[in-house]
Amino acid sequence: MVVTIVYQLPILAMYTKRNSFQIQNMLQSLKESLLKADAKIEEIVQFGSSVYAPQLALDIDILVVTQKKRRFDIYWDAVADCPMNVDVIVVQKDGKIGDRIAWAIGGMGKLIYGDGEIVKRMVKEMPVPTYDEARQVLLNADDYLAVARNTTELTRREGHYRTAFNTLFDAARLAVMTYLNTEETRWGDLRKNLPPRFARRFRRIVNTLHVKYFYHSEYPRGSEEAEFGRWKRIVERFINDLETAV
């Protein structure tokens, strides 16, 4: 199995090599410390912003799958010396993970230890999202916009704007998963299974919000709020049309 569990696009050149290299070194140390703390760990997966935007990440999100969980402070102690904050989620191999974590890992998760088969099974077992959950993600996008609005440091503000736009894409993706009644998270496969009238609209959402605005950071400077509002209305209509078409 390849290292990346689900891989939509490569981590692009705009992510500095220095930051990516630093995080890779941290991950190696984290893996060694966690395995030393719990020899029965079977898989470790990195997910969240440290995968897709390492130069903006405030922390590293880690999922640990073990044969039998030990006291939780053992895992926290194992990651305590990391230069970045580390959020550790520990599950047993016969357990389950929450929907949001499953979607995050399914959308962009990076395997750093093990063969990934257990996590693949956990992600596959997650329930299909609902339209209401897709609309809730739209509200999350509003939250990211508010954070961007109130951030003064330029690099971080731009990162929050990009995340706000990308969260609109996430809402559309969840709605497509609902429409297709599938646990599949990869937007390329989702688009191929949509009727042409919806596939064209979803392609536009993907290409603009996810690729152009988020990955390439080519969103309109100076009119971020208006552009966000415009695209939020586009995504809302898309979600509503998917729901009424069923």
C-alpha cells in the first residue's frame, strides 16, 4: 500500500520545503515515541492541516490504532516533547472513529506507520452524511471567514480565507456523497458518478474553491468577503438542488 491513504492532489510547491521537512522529522520522532510507549500500536495516521497546509498548521493531528488502549496519559506523554502541539486520538483496532475524523482522513490522510488496512476499514464503515450535515459545514465556513476577518498577520489571514473557501467545497462534497448514497470521499470519483447537469456544477466548485482558491491561493484579494458570499450562495443552491432531485 502507498503511504497516502487517499490522495486528491500533491502537496504543491507553495508549501515551503523547510516546513514540510520539519514536520516530516517531527512525525518520525512522534512515531518512534508512540511505538516505544505502546508496542501494540498497529497503525498511525496523520490528518488535518499539517498534511495539506504544513506551513499554516498550528498542530499535528494523529490517529493511533492499537490492539488495546493503554492509559491515555501514556500517549500524551509520548508526544509532549514535540515542538508543535499534537492532538492524539487513540482507538482500538476493533473500534470505530467519528464521522468527522473519518471524512478528514478519507479526504486527506497520510499513513506514517502500518499498512493502513484497519483505518481503511474504519473509514469505509462511516455512515453516509446527510444534507443537514452538509449545511452545517457551510456554517463552519462562516466561522473560518470570521477568523480570517479578525486575523492581522497576513500569512495566517490568507490561510484562513483559503480554508473558508475550501470548507464550502467540503460542504458540496458531503452533499454529493449524500446524493450518491456513498462513503466515497474522493471528489474525482464522486464527480464521475453524478448526472451531467450536476457533474458540471461540481467540477466548477472543485476547480474554483478547492484547486484555484485553496491549493493555488488564487482567490480575489481585496474582495474576499463578497467572493465568499457569492460562492456560499452557489454551494447552497447546489445542495438544495441535489436534495430536491432525489
